[in-house]
Amino acid sequence: MIEDVQLRIPGPSPVPPQVALAMGQPMIGHRGSEFSALYERLIPFAKELFGTSGDVLFVTGSGTAGMETAVANIVSPGDKVLLLTCGSFGNRFGQILAAYGADVDRLEAPWGECIDPNAVATKLQAAGPYKAVFVTHNETSTGVANDLKAIGHAVHEFGQGALLVVDSVSALGGMEVRMDDWHLDIVVTGSQKALMLPPGLALIGVSERAWEVIDQAQSPRFYFNLKKYKASGDKAQTPYTPNIALLFGLEKTFALMQAEGLTNIYRRHDLMRDMVRAAIRALGLELLTADSCASSTVTAVKGSSEVPSEPLRKTLKEQFKVQVAGGQDQLKGEIFRIGHMGFAGPRDMLTIIASLECALAVHGKPEVLGRGVKAAQEVWLREVQR
Amino acid sequence: MIEDVQLRIPGPSPVPPQVALAMGQPMIGHRGSEFSALYERLIPFAKELFGTSGDVLFVTGSGTAGMETAVANIVSPGDKVLLLTCGSFGNRFGQILAAYGADVDRLEAPWGECIDPNAVATKLQAAGPYKAVFVTHNETSTGVANDLKAIGHAVHEFGQGALLVVDSVSALGGMEVRMDDWHLDIVVTGSQKALMLPPGLALIGVSERAWEVIDQAQSPRFYFNLKKYKASGDKAQTPYTPNIALLFGLEKTFALMQAEGLTNIYRRHDLMRDMVRAAIRALGLELLTADSCASSTVTAVKGSSEVPSEPLRKTLKEQFKVQVAGGQDQLKGEIFRIGHMGFAGPRDMLTIIASLECALAVHGKPEVLGRGVKAAQEVWLREVQR
């Protein structure tokens, strides 16, 4: 079948053709004026996207490289830090912190639930002070969105100067981030999620206050040394050879995002979330996460003994041409995850749901045909007609 | 909204990203060995696609340029020809024939119906001999497929040597064509339909028997002179500068088509037809064409006083991101036409139908939500499960 499999995993996400073409521009030298001009064109919208008047820096590497950059520049061995975790990517922050010798306190939420900002405030008061607090904005492994604004305010009010470091890899660009207003000190994202690019570029926002800590931090770092990125960035360069094709593509995605407008982009992601959730309920499947904690970029759906998630996922991909992700770690085999971020819109949600219904029919549930689509259509129609 | 409008008009059709990238290869000179090597790589599958051991030639121009090439090389002023027409593109053949001074007899079918091969046999016997018979394989304006095999046999048996010239612009590559077996003498197609390329290239199959007539034809022609294309083609070149990017792309589409296999491609197109038709019926809309004449690449749907087709089409495109075509000539404002050719598959049909349902809901038919999708899903499931 010539029909491509529609990639609806929570990253990498589909790349718009215009962006792919922009990435194909002829290479330029990264020490020349053309590169600096490109760099300077990128910065204003990057700051708008992060909601900061501080710095946004580009590290060539995956989202994990961005997370390690944050840790390596903040944490000295023995530093006491607070890790907020509710899933696999929160735990990854914990693994990186352990590798850098941090003394880690953990505040956990069960997988599928979000971090309670009040519990953060209580923990900070009871067990602080901490050098920094680490949090996952959007827990990709469970489809949980943490309330970054409320957590930011809790750390600001009760953190006794602790920095707040945010993994927003699977949210930024699809869900609102306001670094300055929400008191976020370091925010990391990756190119391959809501920014609609292939993987390979981490974007890192750094607050004024963070630089003071970075200046003092003792962990060894060279490639991940943010001070080098800052010094080069002030000359519109990067310290090491950057992924120029991804920066070409980033310019195009920024243009697309500016044309749509950030408010519309966030509303589109909320709409996709609401359509998928309405459809999943109409299909008689169970959502992993309550509405109050639901991510706008990824939705996790529980398998059942009747229709286990892995065979369903296989049928959906192989026979009906939509690829969704499985579960990770303790949720492996228990859930499937639908990515709806970046280059995706409500029409695509109808496609996903219609194909999912076909897969469910193959697995003995022919009665669901059309039901989920109808529920998703009704959500979209409410948005269109309001 | 960043979501692209899905282009489901009956051509141009969507271009696969791999093909778009292949078209971006660096230019080559059209008189060099690289070009001849490309040309030679294209010919074997081109012949398979046309079902001929004769010639397949490339004329840089639209499908109409290909149709004119056929006329200009066959028809001398005053030649008596038979035109079989059942729509706008059949009539276009008639306009070209008139421009070349042919004496045109017409055998017409009402728009929405197909040509009766028995009527062709009768006409040939009653009013022949003709220099040539002109027929539209797939009438894009109405979504009608003519029975090319039966017409080919009628002309072969009762045509007293008349050539059969076929416009297969919107069929070839999506519906079977067997030039040699079906006694077709000239077959024309374009790049922008089932061949999944942008417009700009006509492919023309020419039988041994046709060359004898071409040698004698008196109409003036230079750019469209097929003998020049044949002479250059024998040296793996074209007489005039070809659209090299489209030939790069053609090599890629041929590779994709070979990988899928022609039998599977034709079955996929039949499946798309059947899904769309089942859905349209389930939505309570009226098809223009009977099943027996239904095209596998384009389906025409009647508007009604309740839901006129033009406002529906506008809503579908602007609010629900699927673009279908309107009617042409006498059907303008009366029908809309869904293209399902080339880079399209059954999952895409679910998308079209789900979006169409949303548009119908906006136009006062909320009760249809999910219904057409279900009908299309059932057709797909039968195919998957057989």
C-alpha cells in the first residue's frame, strides 16, 4: 500500500513539507555572517515562545542532552535538590541528577496523576532549602500535564531561593510556557515534538537568576557548558558546530507558528485533546488520566483484557495505517499513547479515531464503528460554531 | 490553523514527500549521458504501465498537450473521426478535433453515464469507416469510467482499421490499461493524477499500427511531432528540453508503484471507490453515477436543494480542511467531486468522509455524524478481513 503510516506517537512528530524543504537549503559556514544573521532572526520568536526576556540557547543534541545541560550547569556534587516526578521522564531527570552526585529528595505522584502544587509548597517548607527543583511540564509517558504556573508560584514563594528547572520537551510550542511570569529558571525543549522538526536540537531558556547559580556550579562540563553558549550567543553564534539544517527548519516552523499565533496554537492543541478524549470515552475505552491533569499533546489510553493494547496497536499500524506509541516502564503493555502535537489538527484526530475504530472492530468490537468519530466531530463542531 | 488542507480534487493529486525530494535533485543536462541513463531506466516500467510493447514517449506539457499531440499526429484536415463523449473532457477532444479540421461524428452518453460498447459497434458498422475513434477512459467531470476493454474490442472488430485514441489522463496508473491486449493505438496520460506528480508532463503510448497513420498525417506540428519524440527516444533523449525534475520524480513514483505492484494499486483504487460510494449512500446523498459506470479515481456527488454543493464544498474546505472539486460546465453548482487517486488510500477516505460529515452537520444535518464513516469502515474491514 502506497499510503504512508500516519505517525501519531508523542514525538518525533510529523514534519511539514515546507519545513523539510527549508532544511534542504544549501549549507552555510557556522562562523560566517549568514549564520549569525539566521541566529539573530531566530531569537526574538524563541524568547516569545519561552515567555522570557532572558536567554534562549541552542544545543545540538536530543531533549535528554538538554536535560543534562540543565543539570550539569546547576548542580554541584552533594547539592540538595527536589525532584518532582510522575512518570518515566521525571525519573530520567532523577537518573541524570544521580549521575551528577546530587542529593535528591523526591516528591512523586502515581503514574497517570499530576504533581499537586500544594504538596510542593509543603515539601519546600518542611524539607528545604533546596538548590533547585526539577519538574516535568508534560509527562510524555503518561499524558499528564503538570500545572507549571502553580508549581512556579509555589517554588517562588516557598523555595527560599531554589531554582526551578523544567523539562518541557513534549509541551513547549503546543502548551503555554511563561518563564518570566511563572518564575521558571531553566526550561528545556526539543525540536521533534511541538516544534515540528526532526530530532537533534535542544532549546534551553535561562533566567537571569539562573546565571548566578551557573557561575558557581562545580560539575565538569564542556559541550554542555551553558556559559560558552551564552558567550557565543551574544555574538550570534554557537560554541560548537550547530545542526544548521535544523536551524533552517526552525526558522520555517517559527514563521508558521507566528502566522497562526500562539494563542491559536494552544487552543488547537486543547481541541485535539478534547476530541481524542471524547472519542476514547465514546468507544468505551478508559483514559489513564483525569481531565484535570490531561496533556494537550499526548493522550494515554488503557488496554483491557478484552482488547489488550499491544495487539491493538499492531493492527492499527499495520492494517489501518496509524502509528501510536505503547507504554513505557511500568506501563509497558498496559496503555497506548496518541501523540497530537505540532503539525496536527482536528481533522487528523478524526483520522486517528476512524482508524482506531477499524482496529477495534478487527479485535471483536465491530459495534464501535463511527461512535468515536461522532463524539470527536461533536467536539470539533462546538469549537467551529461557537 | 497549521493543518494543511487535504487536496482531494481529481488532480492535481498529493505528491508523496519522497517524490518531492526526488524532484529536488540537482539539474542535469538533457543532452548528456546522465539524462539518457535516466530515460532508459524509465522506459521498461512505463511500457508495463501502458501494457504495451510499443513506444511510450514523454511530452513536456499538460494532459491537454498530450491530447492535442494525439490529434495532431493522427488527423489530417477533413478526416472523418468518431468521438465518444460523456462529459467535459470528451468534449475537449471534440474541440481539439474541430481545431484540426476533422469531420467529427459524435456518439454521446448523458453526463453521468458511460458509453455503451454495443452502441459503438453499431455506429461503426452503420456510419464507418472512420480514420480514428476518440474516447475518454475516465471522464473526470462526471466520475464515469468507460469500459475501455470492450470499446477496444468493438473498434478492433467493427472499426475497419480505425485507430483507437484514448484520453486516460485521470485513470492510467490507478485503473488498468492494456494497450496491446485491448487494441488501443494511442493512450495519453498526465503526470498530476494517479502518477502522483505535479502537472507538466504528458506520457503518450503509441502502437505499431499508429505509426503508419502518423507517417501519413498532414496536420502541421512541430513541438507535438511524435516522430521527433520517437527518433529522439530511440537515442534515450527528447527532441526539446524536457521537464527534468518531473522525470526525476517519475522515476521515484515508478519505484513506489513497482514496490506496491500494479494489481494491488488497482485494487486499492477500487477499494477507495467502494468506500466513498458506501459512505455517500449512508449519508443520504445521491451519487451521480451508477455502480456499473463508477470511476475508481473520482466520485461525483449530487448536491440538493437542502444541501447545495457549493456552500457545502466551501465549508468542507475552510472549516474542515478537505478540498474537493465542484462541477464543470452543465454540472457547475450541481455536484461535487472527490478525487481518490495516486497518493491516497483507504485511511484517507475515512478522513474525507469524517470531514464531510462535519460540513453536513454545519449545513443542518447533524444526524449524519459517524454514519458515512461507519459505512466506509465496513467496506475497508471486509477487504482487510477477506
